[in-house]
Amino acid sequence: MVSDAVEIRNLTKRFGDFTAVDNISFNVRRGEIFGFLGANGAGKTTAMRILCGLSRPTSGEGTVAGYDINTQQEKIKRRIGYMSQKFSLYPDLTVRENIRLFGGIYGLKDKEIKEKTDTLLSMLDMRQERDKFAGSLPLGWKQKLAFSIAMIHDPEIIFLDEPTGGVDPETRRRFWEMIYDASEKGTTVFVTTHYMDEAEYCDRVSVMVDGRIAALDSPERLKEMYRAENMDEVFRTIVGRSGKEDSR
């Protein structure tokens, strides 16, 4: 059994002459909430796609849930959950149909899918909405449903790519309550965000600038290191030292 949920060494991804991810190395401990921070275009999503088995690195090595990122992408996909920045469900399918579809994609058997469907609908208090099209649901409900479906197969790690983009503060707070609950039950949470207040909720955060990791530590340690009152000040200091303008 590997000691860390994610272990990455010298990871690089190039697209022609452009280097999106530039020789990064880091570990994510089992059960922690790990924040991957950076401005748009910093390389966060590109790196996450590699970790999820959706893209191959140009160079570098590593493991996710114990599986090799270069040679075992399909095995990685079966051991993780993934929620993309955009609504990751099918809007023209009902709530129940979405649960059934993704349960099958994640390899659950018919009996398990039925049991999980009943459990999710009760847990989310969405029994009356089970036959409504997912696209018609309020954004907060869509988020809860997408997150719960990404967890339907009890993954070791869940990857969340900008999961709270465009939602109001109260909905964001409730979503983070779901993240905390998953973490307390032992799921490792890997989340990208450009909301600096959300960095405060993470056990450790990595700050990316131009495809590189410019800083990595707990929010408290980073605030001490940069003599900052909050993570927004930390981020602005790091970006300022890089000579780049904050493009969030």
C-alpha cells in the first residue's frame, strides 16, 4: 500500500512550444484536502487531467491511488471520482437517469445502482425531483447532485475542478460542508480553485504560476512565510514576485 494518495515527480506537459505544466513535484496525503491554486491559465486543469488519466504527460512520473500515470490510466479512472468545472451531468436526462448512467460508467452492478440511487435521493432530499431533468435544477442542487454522483462508487480520491465557480457564497459554503464530510470519511480531496478564501479550508495548498509550483504548504504556514493576513495576500505576493499580473 502506497503511503500517499498522489505522488508526482518532475511532471511536464507541453503543447508544441508551449509548456503548460513545467517540471512539478508534489505529494498528496491520504485523507487530506489538497488545494491546487492559481490564476486562469496557470496549468491547474492540465495537471489535473493527467492525474485523472485523461491526458498523458510529456515527461515525468507518478502514481494516483497506487497506479502509474503513464501506463495505468484506466485503472486510475476506476479508483477516482471527478467533477469538472462545468456542469458534469447530462441536462436532458432526469436526476434518476443521471445516477443510473454514471453508476454504470463507474462499474456498479444493477443492484448496487438501485441501492445507491435510493440512498442518494434520500440523502439529497431529492425524491420528488427524481424524474425532473437535471438541467432544470437550481445550480446549488446541480452541484450537490454532481458531487454525490462523483462519489457514488466510493472512490479513494475525488478531483474537483473549479467546483464552485459562479455560485453564491452560501451555496459555496454548503458545498464545502460536503467536501469536509467526504474527507472525514477518509476520501482524499484534490480541488482546484481561484477563490483564495477557499484555500483557507484546505489542509495544504499548492500555488501554481506559469505551470510551476511557486509555493506549497498549509495556509497558516504560507501566511506566516509571506507575512500575510490571508491567502489572497499570499497569492498576490507570489504572483507579484513572478512579475505576472493577477489575471483571476
